[in-house]
Amino acid sequence: MLRLFSHGLYLLTSIMAVLLVLQPVGTDTQWSIAIMCLAVMFGIKLLNLQGYWRHLFFALGALLVLRYVYWRTTATIPDTNNLFDFVPGVMIYGAEMFCVVMLGLSLFVISRPIRRPPAPRLSAEEAPTVDVFVPSYNEDAALLALTLSAAKAMIYPETKLTVYLLDDGGTDQKVQSPDATVAEVAMRRREELQKLCGDLGVQYLTRARNLHAKAGNLSNGLLHSKGELVVVFDADHAPARDFLIETVGFFARDPKLFLVQTPHFFINPDPVEKNLSTFERMPSENEMFYGMIQKGLDKWNASFFCGSAALLRRTALEQAGGFAGTSITEDCETALELHATGWNSLYVEKPLIAGLQPETFSAFIGQRTRWCTGMMQIFLMKNPMLKRGLTLAQRACYLSSAMFWFFPIPRMVFLFAPLLFIFFNLKVYNATVSEFGAYTCAYLAAAILLQSYAYGRFRWPWVSELYEYVQSVYLLPAIFSVLKNPSRPTFNVTAKGESAGEDRLSTLAWPYFAIFAILLAGALTVVYRLQYEPEAAGILMIAGVWNLFNLFMAGLALGVVSERRERRGTHRVPTQGRGQLHIEGAALSAQILDVSQGGMLIRVAGTHSLRMQSLARLAVTSPEAEVAGSVLPVKIVNTRFERNSQLVAMSFGELQAAHYSTISALMFGDLRLLRNARMARQRTRSVLAGTIEVMAWALGHTLRGMSFALFRRTAGTGTSNS
């Protein structure tokens, strides 16, 4: 009876909301509705109210959005008699409606996010057998040694854990290549990695041919292993020791669970964060996805496989015929297929791996092009709305994930839309200034508040717009290529470890300067027309402000493509280890502050004189059993005195397999310091403060980009520092 009453109340509320949306009112009344709704929304956000207030917030925001949609559809589209106005007007309208649909889908996805309790703890007898797959293509041995060592060191019954290196760079196809250079490189790689795996106690596995890229490599691993669960780590994703403790137990609770996905957490900035110097203080771009969206997807049993840092059930994969390889995003496609056959997924919010992001802008664009084209392939060839077996909620979730990657189309439409009036006087938007304020400005304000309220801790204002703009320039042609031939795109490995050896312009920079010049010309044209066409001042001001926003984004993008020199060859991870530095007959107690693939920073007490380039040994005395007693060969690189101690920067000498196990344990054995740093960056920024900050960034980075264009040379991919 209570459920029937609840459904009836929901239906009545929905009918009243629709009537309110469709109610024709004057502009003054619309102003009143907008001000009232925005005031309540602002109050809820300011006080950070949750529970039922959250539903009211979204309801008021939806009301303003839908009133705008109704007005925009019925009152603003240009007349069909003038095609020069009508055609671009309809294109802009279509881009807006796409954004409204995506806003609705995204709010549905995150409407009821959940936080999972810790995984059940299993005894050694209850624990299932686990195979760890580390697929590799061209990564160097040192990077692989760290990841394999970290995987081998995970806390789990030793007889039930097997680690495999799946090497696609040393296949028979490459070793037997008619190109002698390719064959020699592949053979050297195979021999080097076989020895490394033997020293580390992990299994080396390659295959005959490089078919179906990563999906084929993983499926080949399935054929040659037998663990009940399969864990996948990318070659640059090293797990914490407690990775399996925090995840495996969920499979014992649900026999239909095929996936436990954990967040991807990165120790280095992406090119946007590095070139804008925001990594230490602003939430990373991926935080919104892993901090909120995946939790929302999890509520609807739609959290999907992200390619790494995940566990999968072997029986589910075998039922699906292995990892899906129709698209180049095999991870999401595999999850889609298994969800459609009744399997369940689960998301654990706690970061349990540390990985690397692309460091150059060209590598970043290459990665995003692969993601975009792969999701386009899924949308076109396995459309979630037509996929049998999915629930309605799962269809909406997968549709949201796939359709998101159409963003370059509306983003570029909005970039150039104001120029149609500024340069050509086209009337693509029939509205008075008052109507524009009452409807359009209210809609934009509601959308900004909705995004800030929902994602504020994970994404600062206007950062999404920047990321979308810098990607759109190159993703737009990729989208049209996939639409033309969905099966054409091929898998390209994301370059990791590339870095700029000097300050330089990216090789992809020049389109951004061209766009900036066009938008700047538009801004100057607005100033000119305001002086000589006062009768058009209202519309010119609207178009001018819109164009000015685009100009700020374009100027900020000039800073993104002006690449800063990478001062370190490898990225450091903070740690709290201890040791003894043995040098020139002395033994100095040392606190280990951070560690990287290439060296470490320690603090030693006193003012003992240390000669640069001196060879030494560091005996690790940390209490952790896996590193205590280990000795690392080091060389003094630099020292700096601090009161009664000194900081000593050291590089590693010639390393053996046992040394990599020690370094890996120091770097990744306990990720609490990295997690704390991540949490410290998750700070909400108000819309006003965020807007002022982005404008300041834009001014500074426009000048920096211009200076790079005038005085810095454009370089290639840079030096490899894997």
C-alpha cells in the first residue's frame, strides 16, 4: 500500500512538473522563477546540504533546464525561409540539446552513488587461485621489473598466486620478421625479459602473432593459465601489497560477480597539469571519473572494466570467449558483453595501484584518440540501447559513457558559433536580450551549479571545458573517421615515459595558435562594431562575452601546448623507510624520504662531509619483512644542509632483480602517503573563485604560449626516460 502511494505521489509530482515546464509565461515571470530557483539552489550548495535537499537541488535545476529547452525549441530557431540563418541555427540548437541529454544522463548516473564496505577477509584455504597478467609491448625492463616485483609482493597465499608477464614485443612474428633490425630488437627483448622473469620468479609468456592487440594478448594469457581469478595491471601500474586483500573477498560473496574494478591513481601529472603547474593543488582530471562516476555506475551494476587495476572471474571471461576485441577499447567492451549476459560488477573506491600518465601533449592526445575511437566503435557496432540483456539503467549508463566522447562536436560548434554573428551578422538565435537573460543565462547558471554541486570536490570550475577543448581539436577528425568506417581504427600503445628534455612547443601546437588568432580577431571586431553599430549593441555584447570566454580557454590552451622541461628522468614516490648509509667507512642513519626508479632522497643526521659521485651502499632497515636487510648500491648526486641534518640525493648503481624488489616495496608497499596527497587535492573551489583563478591562468599562459611561439623551437617526442 505504501509503495502504491509512493508511486502515485511520484506520478502526480511528475505531471505537475511537466505542466510547470510547459506553462507559457511572460519574461518577467520567467525572471522570477529563475531567481527563486537559483537562490534556493545556491543556498543548498553553500550550506552543502544533502539527503532530501540533494533531490530538491536537482529538481530545481532540472526545472530551469527543461524550461529553457521548451523555450529554445518553440521560440528561438530561425525561420526556414533564410537558410543562411536556419542551417547554422539548427546546428547550434542540436549541439545544445546534446549537452542537455548528456547532463541528464550524467545526473542519473551519479544520482545515488554508493560506497562499498571493505571486502570480506578470506582464510588461506578459502582464497581462490589468482593469476596476475602484466601485458607489455615496448616498455623497458626496469619499469617492468618494478611492476612485476610489486605484483609478486602482494599479500596472498604464495601457492595460490602466479604472476605472468605477457610480452607482445617479443612475439614469434617479430622475432622472425623479414626486417633484420626488428627481428634483432625483438629477440634481445625476449631474452632480456625471460631472464628478468626468471630472476623475479614470475612466468614469461609471449605468443605467435600480434593479433587483436591488448585484447588478444590477454586472451592468450587465459589460454596458458588456470587461476580462478585474473588480475590485470598495465606495465606501469604497480599494486600496493594489500591489493588482493581489499578486493578478492567480494568474489566469495557473489557467484555472479565478474569484475572488481579499482581506481587508476597516478604519481605524475598529465601534460595539462604539468604545463599549467596545477598538479600539487588541483584534483586530477581522472578524479571525477574514479571519485564519483564509477561510484554512480556501481549503484546501477554498470561499473565497467578500465583495462587495469581490476580482477575478473575466469569462468565469466571464458563464457564470453576471452577479452572482447571488436573495438580498440577492449576493457569497456568486455564489461558490456558480460553485463548483457547477467554478470555483475563492483567498484572499490580505494586507490590500490600507482601508475604513470602520458607526459607529452602528443602522447596525451594519442591516448585520448584511442579512447574516443574505441567508445565510438562500441556505440556504433554494439549500441547499448539495442544490446539485449541489459537493464534499462545499464543501457543509460553505457550510453552515457559512449556518447560522452561525441563532445568534440558540440565543443567546436560552441567555439565558433558567436563568430557567425560577429563576422557575418547571421541571426542564428532569435531572442531579445531580456529573454536571453531570463532563459539562457538562468539555464547556464543552473547547469554550472549542478556540475559544481555534484562534482565540486573532484573538478574545479571550467577545468572540464579546458580539457574538452584541448582534446576536441584532434578528436573531431577521429570521430568523423570512425563514423565513416567503424572497423578501421587500430590499437596504438600509449607512450609512457616520454618527456621533454627542454622547454618547447608541442608538435601539435599550431592549430591552437590559429584558433586563438581567429577568436582574438572576433573580439577586436566586437569592439569595432560596438562603436559604429549601437543599434546592435545588445546582441553584440552577448556574442562578445561568449567569444571572450572562448578566447580565455584558447589562451589557456596555449599554455597547455607549451611544454615544460622535465627535470627528473623518473618520478618519485614519497615513503617513510629507514636505512643506514655505508660510505667511506662510516655508517650513517638515514631516513628515506622518496624513491624512484632511478634513485632516492634521504636525510642523514649531522654534517658528515659527503663527496659528490661517491659510491656507497644503503642498507634498508625498515620493519617491513620484504625490505629489511636489503642493500642497495647508490651514488651520491647532490647534498643540501638543513639545520643539523642534510638531504642527500642518490642515484642507483647497477641493479639486480633483488634490488628491484626492494625498490618496489619502498615505492608501492604502502600507498598511504600517496592517498593522503590525493585527498589533500580534493578541495572544492567555488564558481566565483574558480572563474577568477581560470581567468588569471589564461592571461598568464597566453603570454607564456606567445613567448614559446616566438623564442622556443618545436621539438619531436623528446627523450625516453622510462
